Amino acid sequence: MTEPAAIEGRALTKSYGGDAVEVRALRGVDICVERGEFVAIMGPSGSGKSTLLHILGGLESPTGGTVAAAGVRYDALDDKELTRFRRDHIGFVFQFFNLLGSLSAAENVLLPALIAGRHEPELRERAVELLGRVGLADRAGHTPSELSGGEQQRVSIARALLLAPDIVLADEPTGNLDSRAGRGILQLLRNVCDAAGHTIVMVTHDPAAAAVADRVVFLRDGEIAGEVEGGSTERVAEFFTTLSPDDLATAAS
Ligand SMILES: Nc1ncnc2c1ncn2[C@@H]1O[C@H](COP(=O)(O)OP(=O)(O)OP(=O)(O)O)[C@@H](O)[C@H]1O
Ligand SMILES: [Mg+2]
């Protein structure tokens, strides 16, 4: 039997609002990400990238279509089961880090365990170890306000990895960072994928960021507009330009 995909969305649609002001954020998206793959999702503002990521992560439910992670269909789970599944299998990284300002870096990393009611000493050790892995071994006691944006994002990546998720979903993880800090975060995500075998889906509107991925999927008006192999910023940017010359200007702004 072939192994199920890490995450697979079929015929996904998502509408917001009522009949009068309906917004169709997704209009029939099929996406399949294999285990250990690093996929970037690109597209202009409003094309449905965040919506798709939230649906793949089970944070929002689609209006139509199905999502399955490791062969488990979300619509077969009740709310409680889905929350648990998400906690055990998926790590999230956001543009604005979403760290708690009153907690130290180490406590922020440990937070998913505390929320899950897990107090094993091994998880504390893992939190410290992960801070070391993201290059912040000596900053464990610092609060977010004592850390740079790039360092805060490293903390949030360590937090996403705490419970050893199969899948890491990242929405514009470099969107709030300067290019140097952004490159560090991308390198870190690449390592997390290569060395630790996590599957990564990352939303970005930066061709250079997307090029770090194995594969780049383009969204446009809630539909898949095409895909290219990662690895080359030029190839990614060129495809994006071909799609619509205006979009690159939007993406660059
Ligand atoms: N909660 C909501 N209620 C109504 N409309 C929404 C909601 N969330 C998203 N939308 C709409 O759905 C469409 C897709 O939004 P989405 O946030 O997925 O875009 P995006 O590609 O992530 O854009 P950006 O690059 O600006 O983050 C947009 O038209 C947006 O206004
Ligand atoms: Mg978005």
C-alpha cells in the first residue's frame, strides 16, 4: 500500500458572508503535499493563501471539499478530536510570532505542552534543546521584548516543533522581518525539513522565500494557477510575472 500524503486537500471551496456580499476565497483547490516535502504557496494579496493554510491546518473548515492529513479526514473527527489531532500533528508559525509577552522564550516554547496538560520533564528538556537548535541557547530566560524580530520568530518555530509535529504550516514567516533575518528563518525551516523530516507548507509572497521550497504552488483568485519547482528565485519570479505582470509589483510592495 502506498503511504498516504502528509496533507491533501480535495476540491476545497470556501465562501465568506451571505448571498449579497459573498466572498469566494477558494474556488475548488486540489493540493497534495508528500511527507518530508517543503511546499511554498504564493499568490497576490487576497488570492486565498491564508484561507487555504488555515483549512489545511484544521483551523477553519471548508465550505466544500475535504482535507486529510496522514490519511485522517478532518470531517470524520469531532471538534475535540480535531483539536487533539491538530495539537499532535501540526505546528503553526505566524507572521507576527504570536508569543506571550509575559513569558520567557523557554516558557513560550513549552506553552503547547502546558496547554495540552503535559508536564513531563522530557518536554522541558526538549524546549531547551529546541532553543539551542534555533540558535537561542543563551536567550532562554529572555522575554519577547528583549529579543529581535528574527529571534522571536526562532522562538515561535521552536514552539511549533515542541510536540514533534509531522507538519509545520507557516503563514508569511518572514513577512515581518528584514531580509537578513528572513533568510535565517528560511534556512532554519529548510533545515527543519531536511534534517528532522518535517513536512512544511509555507505561504509567502516573496519569490526569494518561495524558492527555498521544493515546489511552489501559485494561487490566483482562489484557484491553483500553476506550480514550478523551487530552488531558483528567477524561475519562481518569472512564473509569477507570466501569471500577471501586475502581481509582482503587488508582491514586492
Ligand atoms: N473571515 C473572513 N470574512 C470575510 N472574508 C474573508 C475572511 N477571511 C478572508 N476573507 C476574504 O477571502 C479572500 C482570501 O483571503 P486570504 O486571507 O486567504 O488571502 P491571502 O492570499 O492570504 O492574502 P494576503 O496576502 O493579503 O495575506 C479575501 O478576499 C479576503 O478578504
Ligand atoms: Mg494571508
